[in-house]
Amino acid sequence: MEEDLAATLILPSTLRQFSLELEPTDPDDAVPLPCLASDRLAASLAQNLQGVVDITLSGPIVLGAEVWDGDWPVVEMFHITLSVMRVDGGWWYDSPTSTPDNTPDDRTRIVEGFNTWLLAMARGVGRMRRVKRCAVEMNVQSTSAFEAAFDGDKRKWEVVVGLRAEWSLGEELKKEWEGMVGKEGLGVVEFG
């Protein structure tokens, strides 16, 4: 479905608010199909949403880092509920593992590749001259696992890692975020 949407997405230049919500009609279809070969939907959204002020993409939705391409001259609000599935059909998290004493660990680990996606987001936010808030959230098994948000008014990045998730801030991403807001503008809260 995302491929069909990407192929037909042409928006009027006067559009100021855009909301896309992908919701499965059958609970068994709760995991969306990835776009696979390339992320035409993300590229199409990046191309067609440059003049939009308020953008909401939810579902959860499968999107590659290409969604952050472009200059974003007027965007003020941008929110994405990202699928746990990557464009290539893999997952943004590792399955729960066993601890050394063979007790199941019910925490999911968000994979390092997700930081590459967040790095593209940070660079996209850096080109958003009027941004007030830009956020991405990801839920695992209907539980909030991760949220990263940039507050343009406070010049602050805030990350919330959910109760059942583990995530590690990579050096390249940390450097990019701190370059935008300074060390005092980076807040990471972990529950668990």
C-alpha cells in the first residue's frame, strides 16, 4: 500500500497541514509491510511536504531516513509514529534475550542502526528554520518504547526510553545533537 501511495502522492502547493494515518482494519495485519527495495514513500513525502507547516505521519508507518531529505523551509510541527519494522523488512529492535542465568529478559534492545535514522532526523531538523517541535515515537507491543523530540523553543533534544526498552546514544548522534543545542540541551530519560 505504501508503494501505491508514494507513486500517486501529489499535493497542492497551498497545503499547510498534512496528516497520514495508516491503521490496519484487521488486528492480524498490525505489522505493516515494508516498502523493501527502496523507500519511495519517504522520498515522496520529503519531496511533496516541503511547503507544509504541520505534518503528522502515524500508523505505525514504515519510513526510511529519506523522509528527512530536503530543506523544510516552513515546517513548524512534525510528528512520526514509526513502525518497529525497517524498510528492508528487518526490525528496529532485537527480540528479548536470555540473561546469563537463562532467565528471559523481557526488555527489547533498539538496534544501533536506529541511530543512523535518528542522525538523518537531526540533520533534517537542522534545516528546519521555523521548527517548534519535531518528534518520532516507536511502540513495541503497544507499549511506548522510544521517543525522541526536538523542542525548537527551548532548543533542546529530549529522549524517553520506555520501560521495556534499551537504547544507547551513539557518539556520532550525540555529537550532532550537542552541536545543535549544547550539552545542556540534551536530556535522556530511561525508565526501567
